[in-house]
Amino acid sequence: MTPTASVLGLAEERLSTADKAGRKLAVRRLNALDKLRLLKAAGPVLSENQAWLGVAMLAASVVEIDGVPVPMPATEQQIEGLVGRLGDPGLDAVASALTTPDDASEAAAGNLPGTPT
């Protein structure tokens, strides 16, 4: 596999999780273009609201709910609709799915095998 294919594969990697409501969620990390489009959908005022934008990014990371595809939201109303659909249980599950892999890699970053921690 080429380095480019490897990077693209990671960008499209889907993670599976389930929320406390029992829904199966498929999520993926947003790429630069996804983030740019989300900022455009949010508009100039909401794009500067970090709390709102953080929740919007979690919701926009969802690509399937119970096997049904979820399109990327393109308007403020679609973002809010998806956040409402996911609710706290869905957003918590998405946040957990997206943060777990990074924690392990950050702990090992810069450490060669055999280096004491």
C-alpha cells in the first residue's frame, strides 16, 4: 500500500459504536473539506462559537444510524436536526469513539520501543 493510500484509508476509516439508547452508530473523523463545509453551513456567527461548533462536529461525524446512511448536514437547521436526533446519548457515544484511539497514540508519541516512561 502506498503512503497516499494509507493516509486516505485512515481518513475514511469508519468506527462503530453504540449509544445508551441501543442505537448502532457509524462515525468517521471529519477531514479538512468536511470541516470547511460545516463552517459554511454554520455561518459566520456560529462558526466562532466553539461550544456550538464542537457539538456540530460530533454530529457531523455520524455517517449511519442503525444501518441507515446519514448525509452530511449542509445547513444550520440540518445540523440542529441531527444533534436533536442523536441527543446526549448519541453525542456521548460519538465523542468516546473519536477520542479513544488518539489517547493511546498520544501516550506513545515520540517514544522508541524500550524507552522507559
